[in-house]
Amino acid sequence: MNWTKVFESRNAIQAELVKNELLSNEINSVVLNKQDRNYLFGYHEVLVQEEHAALAKVIIELFNRPKNDDIEADESI
């Protein structure tokens, strides 16, 4: 079983949110912490099985897209 990176972030919480969104869509994923604990540089990577990578990327794109309510609120400013 091969794993591939579909998302990375410096924010551990964002990586966990993406992982949970994938899990809610029945795609198993793991978060790999590649951040140095002393100097706090590096990333948290979300990995999925290769056969689910394309679908996972679409789900992540939709998950990270601004919601319509957010867009309308910004336009009224």
C-alpha cells in the first residue's frame, strides 16, 4: 500500500481538519508531522492511499473554498 501527499500546512489544526473531512468522505488518511519541535519550522502533511489521491484533492479543494456566505459578507464591506 503506497501513500501520497495531498495536502500540507504549517498549521497542525488545519491538517487535522482536512484529515477529518477526508474521513467523513470515507477516505482513510494520516497526518505526518514534519515540523521541528525546537525551531517550529516544517510542515504537517496529509497522506492518503494512492488510489484515493485524485478524489482527496477534489474534496480538499472544495473544503478550503470560501463559503458563499463569506463571499457575500466581504462584498458588503
